[in-house]
Amino acid sequence: MGKILRPVLLLLPLTMGCYNPAKIVITNGLESENIEYIYISSDSEEEWGINSLPNWEVLPPGESLEIAVLPDTYDLQVVDQNGHTYTKWDMEVKDDDLIWEVVPADID
């Protein structure tokens, strides 16, 4: 079962000309539902911001999306094709990657 990784650059603030990005990898583990929106925001933000899926595409079941971010603590939310939300709060991303396989049990 091959997974497709599509790299996406989340707006990375450049501090003094250098940064050390980490990755958030989101895999659609929903058996028959596309993911239509992926929101990632710093845990200090009040709003979700823009959809992190490129060009308003969808993430079909079994596929993954890789998003480059700076190490920080993030809130993550995905929305499936039926409008159901799946949210992870206060997820710490350090120098290693954060991997989240969204499964039906994660529904809000």
C-alpha cells in the first residue's frame, strides 16, 4: 500500500536568515472519506488560519501530506468531506517529525 507524500511549506517566518524546519505528516486513515481541510496553528493563536492543503485539493484515504514547520507547539484540525472535524491540541513539534494518522476514533 503506497502512500503519496506531497511536501507543503507552511509559511515559515525567517528569523535572522536561517531556520531549522521540522515536519508534520498527516495521513488520511479514514477508510472512505476524503480530508478536505487541514488547519495548523500555533497553540497561542486564537484562529485556525488558512487551509494547508495545496490548491484546495483533497487528501484521499491512504495518502499523506508533509508540511514543513518550525519547532513549536501546534493545534491541528482536519475536516472530512462530510464536515466532521478531528482535532489534536497542544502537539509539540521539536527537531523530529510529528506524525498523525487521522482515524475514525479521532472524531470530535
